[in-house]
Amino acid sequence: MTGQTTRGSAPLRYRAGPRRQAFAALLDGLRTDGGAHVVTGEPGGGRTAFLEFAARAFRAGPVWLVRAEPACSLQPHSGLRTLLRAARHAGRVPGDGTAEEVLLDILRAASARSPLLVCVDDVHLWDTASRTALGRVAARVHAADGVHRVGLLVTVPGHRPVEREWATLSVLELTPLTPGDAAGLLHELTDGAVDPVVREELVTEAQGNPALLLALAHRLSPAQLRGDHALPRPLADAGTLTTVAGGCPIGQRPDRADLLLVVAAAMRATGEQDAEAALVGRATNGLGGRDGDVPPEPSEPPQASELLAVPGGRLRFRSPLFGRAVYAGAPSERRRAAHRSLAAAHPAPHGVPALLHRSWTAPGPDAVLAAELEAAATESTSGTPPALRRTAQVRAAELTPDDALRARRYTAAAEQALLAGHPPEALRLLDAAGSRPAPAPVRGRAELLRGRVLLADGPVDDARESFLLAAGLLAGPGPAQADTAVLGAADAAWAAGDRQGCLRALTHDAHDAHDTHGASVQAAVAGEFDLRAAGANPTGPQEAGEREEPVGPSAHRGATPAQPSVSPPALLRDHRDGMRAVLLGRFDLAAAPLTRVVDRGRPATEPERLLRSAAAALMLGDVGAARRAGARALASARTLGTAALEPRALEYLAYAELRAGRHQLARTHAEEGLRAARRAGQRNTAAHHHAVLALAASIEGARARVTEHATAALTTARRHGLAQAALLAQWAAARADLGEGRPEEAADRLGPLVRPGARRGHFAVWMLAVPCFVEAAALAGRPEDARAVVEDFALWAGCGADPQAPAQLLRCRALLAAPEAADELYLRALDRHDETSGDFERARTELLHGKWLRRRRRLREARARLGEALVDFERCGAQLWARQAAAELRAGGAAPSGPGAGAARRHGARDLSLLTPQQLRIARCVAEGATNREVALSLSVSTRTVDYHLRNVFATLGVRSRVELVRLVEQEEKTGAQL
């Protein structure tokens, strides 16, 4: 074991599934086929830990685990002698060139009875003769007689090229830990005692290196881990980095040390993982005055160190950790000299990188240089990415002697950190901005930013208070920014499900000239407004087109930009007035201002304005416009490198596709959005993507995915007060219950969320779940629970905002109607479905109508209706619901056809084939543990009917108890039978 690898508990159990599967496949191959493999990775990446893991996991035979002994590396064949000691072999290693054959004979004898695994750690530290002999043996492991059952694993560092002895072997590279894996390792190391903010910073600083992560954690005191005391700065100091890296190579030849340092300094200025070789060559030559230095040619980049790779005219460290250690371990005067030389060699002396190099040569505050940095960072046409702008603004703040100006620059840096997808860093910079006195506009802008961070990744009530404080501070000097803060406060209240808080925020210091319906607002805030009052004067349907409800999922999300950049005041006022009218149920008043917001967004190229346009379109119910604006916002955000805006744009796209009935496209956008939200540190946005994925899975019938995503959404929703995400997740779980034939569970889950009372769900979303609740209550035999809710839903449908709502309302009334009226209501519902798109909702109505017809023995009509439902469900990918329709067809005596019907139609070829379709369904339900009453509810028949069929099942199959029936069904399923 050397300083270049890290001994200790391996983080392998935290690695992602595909990587763990690669490990398992490699170990299985070693047990069955043998072979030789090279394991590589950067210093501290877990090479030694992997060998220990492999040695513990190998149970097929003996294991020889050998570690290099650096003190003996100059002695010929010292490495082989170490290997022989591990094998308990008393023989000597000959020095006549036959060591390879001797080693083969030893391996052949050791593997004669069982497979053998040989693990050699840090084989690069062996003497040359030992490496050569082992390398030749490794190449012959499969070819030589009698050694094919030998497995060989050797580790070499990843920050240098693989030596020629191992060049022909397969290589397994240990990649860095993912943030989630690193957080799991840290949680176990500290027994969960680390503060979440501290954990986030440690994981970010470690950059996936497990040894560095452990070293950073050990460096902190318990109070610092808990977040009670400030963390040391820098968190990863020179000593920690060089220790984990196994030493710093600055002690190499001067020209090589300078080259490494210049590359590290150049990477620091750009934030990239490589540097331009020609620039590095000029700067290294300019470091100056060393005898024997040869000026490198731009066409032939310097290759003075094996620690560097040269892909495509760029220089990069083979190990990022090593590059950090090189820079941190260099003397401060040499670092300044490297930056001075890079600044002089840079082709754009007034660009951000060159100015950053100059800033790192400054011995103290420099107001002039700080102003130059700020000007370069705010240049809109430069194409500088947000991460580099953030670095420039931070450096400008550090060089600024004036407190107020420093606070302003720290705030600007926090804005760029947020756009780059680093909310924890943005909060730290805002804390730095608030540590010194500053005027109201600067403090207001900082609070506006803090609200944006918390809205995406924190308690939304805290976000609302930050927005309101910002609105007060900005009211005089920055009215447009104050309007932005007001909309942000309304967003936060909307996310929390606080309708009155949302209205209060929208009337916060509103200008009387623009308050067109202030009396109604005050009445609503006072609690005098409700849905019935809004529905008393519906304004009729919206204009034709792809219009959905104005207050559907995520209507509020992104109503303000993800940064406090200011849109035109008229645009902000229109958005505020339209949102306020929507909350009041006055869709006639909302249409004009929100349409103006959508129209102004069409020619826009800025992602913030496009996001505002998408949000307005969702409130209007214009799904097509929302999709177009969201897609353009996503493209613009990617072009500009604004990582914080990507998850929001994908959220709009996901919700719009879901409302348009394209749940598979919604799932695609939500999966991508979830990844983007995780990268950007936006847990609240991630919760909304989880909710969309749960809703999509509830249609597709993937119960495990519904549970996974609903649980993830609810976990964040409960911690941060996200009422909308919570309701959507619970709705998804209830719809999955309903699709699986468990109406009682679905009704119990949805009842409190849709019925009047303090537990009713989010004010703008609860009505979307009403059709599911009515269906569940009716099928569960509790129709009275749903009658009052249907009347509330009728008011919503009468507003004309949701084209699906009228058909859903008629379906709900049919479920609760007397038999003589239900048929006509179902037919009317299907007629209304013909006026809108969306196969899934139409298929649900067809399925319910078909069930109703079958119960009344109108079998021919039932089969026709159920066949239509089956086709529509299959068309939209709702396989669980398609199976339900196919089962109803079989129960009605039909043989369903189609892609989804075959699997549902197959059943046992022996005893179970004697049962009728209805008996098969009942047998399966009973085998799953359902009582007769539960079977009756799930099949929409009486308990007496279930008793009758079950007696016939027992008689036909010759069983005498439910236990015997369960065993028979399980046996058939094991042999491939399906009911």
C-alpha cells in the first residue's frame, strides 16, 4: 500500500447499478474463465478497496493478495518474491531469464484443484524484472496449458499512461462517485450526523473522489459537521490534496514543474478540464530565465510530463485531483508568476480569462482591476458561460475596497452561480453580500435572488418571505424588480397551496392605476370568494384550439425568471393581472393580459421571457403555445449554458404533454428534467418531475415506478411545503389503485383531497382528481361520498377552461345515476369526448360504460364498447387499463385480440383451463388474498355472485379450501400460466 492508493472501507456498495453490474460480471468471469485485467483510477479512487472487495467476494478458491513494497522496488525480482511469499512458496526466483516459466508452473500447480485469484496492488511500483515477468504471464493466462483457471487483477494509477506490460489487457476504470453515492458514503461515515448544507459542500468539493471525501470529513470537527461552526477555507487545502494525491510533483525538473503549474493555473481561470496547448507553451516559456528551457512550438504542444494528456491540441491532467494538488502545493510566488505569464500570453488581454489571471497576481484590493473584471463579466455579447462569469464577479468582489460595491458584486456572482446550477454556492455568496452594510436596492436584489434559490430548493414559505422583503426594498428604486419579486412571492404561495397568500402577494403594494378589480381581490382575501361564486357567471368556453384548464399542474411554475433579470414592466403587470384574475375565477379578465404575455414571448430569444410565456399559456390552457415556448426556452437555456433554467423548461414541456394526453412524451421530458434538476440542485423542481413521472406511470401500469416517484415527490413536498406536488403524487398513487381494481383504496386516498374541508388539496389542482375519486367511490359502493364533489366539479366544468371536463362530468353523473338514466349519460359523455383529443380519458369512459352494459346482460353492446376501450388504451400505451378491458371482454364471453390481449388471454393449459373467464378472475383474486367482498367490489358484481362462482371453482378444480386454490394458482404461474 502506498500513498497513491487509499486503504479503507470501499465505497463500492454505493456505486450506481450499471457500474456494480460491471464489477459483478468481471468477478463472475474470473471465477469461471479466469483471465487478466488491469484496474485503474485516479489517486484515492478506490483501487485498493476494489481489490479487497474482489478478494472477499471470490469464494471459488484461494486468493493471493499482494501489495507493492516501495522500499524494495530497486531490487531485481523483489516483486515476484513478494508474490511467492503470499503463495507460501519456498522456492527461489531464478535470475537467468526463466522467472516467467517458474511463475507459470507455480500458478498451474495452485489452480489444479480449484480456480485461483491473484490480486497485485500498485504493480507499477514493482521492479522492472518482476513487472516484465508478470506481464508476460498475464498475456499467457488463457493460452498456456493448465493455467486457464487463474484470474489476475493488477492495479495501476490512472494519472499516468498504462505501461507496455499491461497494454494488451482489458482495463476496468474506476470512475468517480456520483453525488448520490458520495452522499451515501458520507452518511454512513458520520452516522447521519452531517448537516445537509455541509454534506452538499463536502460532496461538491470532493468531486467524486472517495479518499478526498473521507479526508475532508475527517478534517472537520463534530461541530463543523453539524453546521454549528464555520468550515475552514479553503475546504480542500494543499495538505489534504497532496496527501490524497500521493505527493506533489513540483520537486521535478524545473521546466516540468513549471509546465504542470501553468496548465493547472490556466484551467483554474476557465473552469475547464483542459487548457489550450499553444497558450500554455507561450506562458511556460515566459515564466522565464531557466537554463535549458526550449520554447515549445504551438503546433507541437509541450509533452514534458507523463501526467498530462494532449488530446486535440489541448492539455489536461490525467487525474483532475493531481491538477488541483499541483496548484495548491506550489509556492504562492510561483503561482502568481504563472498567472502573470498566462495573462501576458493570452490573445485577448481584456477578456475574462486574462483579467482573472491578472487578478490572481494582485497583492491586495484593486478597484480598477475589479471594475474591469465586472465589465467583462457583464458583457452580453461575449458568450461567456455563467460559471466563468460567476468566477469573475467573485474575484471582482474580493478586489473591491468599498463595502456597498462589494455586496453588489457578490450578489451578481450569486446570480451567475444560480444560473450555472449551483444554488448552495449562490446562498454562500448572498451571505457574503449581506455581511457588510449595503443600500436598499442591493439588499433587495440579494433577497430576490435568495427567494429564487429557495423556491427551487427550499421551504417555499421562506421563499415567499424573501420575495416580499425584496419587493419592499425595491419598491422605490426598482419598480420592475419589485414587480418581479411580487410575482415570485405569488409563485411561492401557489406552490404552498395558499390561495389567499397568493392573492395577498399579487396585491402587495400594487399600483392603483393597474388594479382593475381590487374589490374582488379584497373580497377573496377576506375569504368571501369561492368556486361557486366564480362559477355563477361563467364566461363560456375559451377559443378553439389546444386549450386546457387555466389552473392545471404547474400553471404557476416559472412565472418569474430563474434569475432576477427584469422583463418589461408592461409584461410583468400583464402577468400579475392575469394570474390574479385566474385566482378569482374570472377567466374573462385573465384571457387578455395572459394572451399578451404569450404573444410577446413568441419573438423572444431570452429563456426567461420564453418561460414566462409558457407559464401564461399553461394558465390560459393553451397547451400548444406552452409546448412551443417551453421547447424554445429549453433550446435557449442550453445555448447560453444556463443550467438553472433547463429543469423549469422541461417541467413546462412535461406538464403540457401530460395535459394533452401524450403521457409517454411527458415521461421523456420529465426524466430528462429530473436529471437536469438534480444536476442543478433544484429539489423542488425535481419533486414536480417525480410527480409527472408518477402520473405517467399510473397510466402505463408500472406500479413500482408509481410508488418510487410518488414517494420521492412526497418526501420533498412534505419537507418544503409543496402542496401541488404532493396532491399530484397522491393522485397518481390513487389512479394506480384504480387501474389495479382497488377502488376502495383509491377512494380512501383521494377523499380528503377533493372533499370540502381543511384537508382539501391544492386549490388549483384538486378538481383534476375529482373524476378519479367519483369513479373509485362508485365502484367501492360509496356513491354518496361523491355527490357533493360532483356539483363542485360541475361549476369547474362550466367555466369552459378544460375541454375534457364536460365529458368527465357526464361520466361522473353516469356513475352516480339511476339505471334508467346512466346509459344516456354515458352516450352523451362519449359524444363530448369526440370534440376533444386524448385517448386515455375516452377509453376510461368506454370501459366504464362497457362494464355497466355487461352487468345488465347487454353483452353484444358491452363487447363492442369494451373492444373500443381496449383499442384506445393500447393506442396510448395504458397497458394496465388495457388488461382490465381485456378481462372484462373475457368475462363477457369474448376473446379479445390485439397486442395487449394475448398475454391477458393465456391461462393454464391443464386444470385452470376448465374454468370460465369469470371464474378465472375470481380464482386469481382469491389467490391474491382478497375476501369475497373485495372481489365483488373489484369486479363490480354482488357478493352472492362471487360466492356462487367460487363454489363452482372449488368443484371444478377439486379443491376444498382457499389454501389449496392458492397453491394451484401459484403452481400454474410458475409453469408460465397466466390467468
